[in-house]
Amino acid sequence: MNTMQLEIGGKEYTFKASIAFMRDLNKKVKEKANDRDVDVGMIYSLAGVIDRDIEALIDVLYAMNINFTPRIKKETLESYIEDCEDIDGLFDEVTDFLSKANVSKAKMKQLMDAIKKNQKGTK
């Protein structure tokens, strides 16, 4: 399962958690570590998807469509999400996909483990 397909506005779009996807998301957030900037945007975006943040979902799907034809426009993606009849299903599908893709599965596991640990600590 290397790619995910979504039909949006009558067109079939391909999405992949690729190296280009990772680089695009990572450049969005930088943190200081040992006196240097470190790109960490992907982990913030993945956490947003897990937390069911609509803006994070848009950013992640848009980045996952990099290097594919047709290239989805952000406005098209936003309209699709606004009108989506099963937004929870879409979040589940994207989360599941990211949990299995080579580029994102380690970070997804790290985030899910942290959530489980936090939930145990608050009970």
C-alpha cells in the first residue's frame, strides 16, 4: 500500500507519504536544538491529524499529493473536506495510511505511544 486514492469532484487523486511530503511538512516548523534549527513540521502535522485538526488534514493531504498528476488545488481540497459526509472516516483512513507508510510510521507510532502513555497517566 504505497498510495491512497480519493475521488474528489469527479477526479481521482493519488496521495503518498513520500520523501517530498516529509520535506514539505518539515519546513513549516523549525525548533532550536543544540544551537541549530531543526525541521520538525511533519510531527506537528501528524499530531494534528491524530487530534482531528481540519487544517492539519488539509496540509497533510496537500503535501501527500506532491509530484502527482492531477495536482489537487488547496481550494478543491478545502471544499471537499467542508462537504465531506464522513469526516471521521476520512481522518481514520488518513491516520491508518500514515501509520503504515515508511516515511511516517515511526513518527505515528511515537505519537500514538505518547498519547497512550498520557492517557494512562491521567486515569
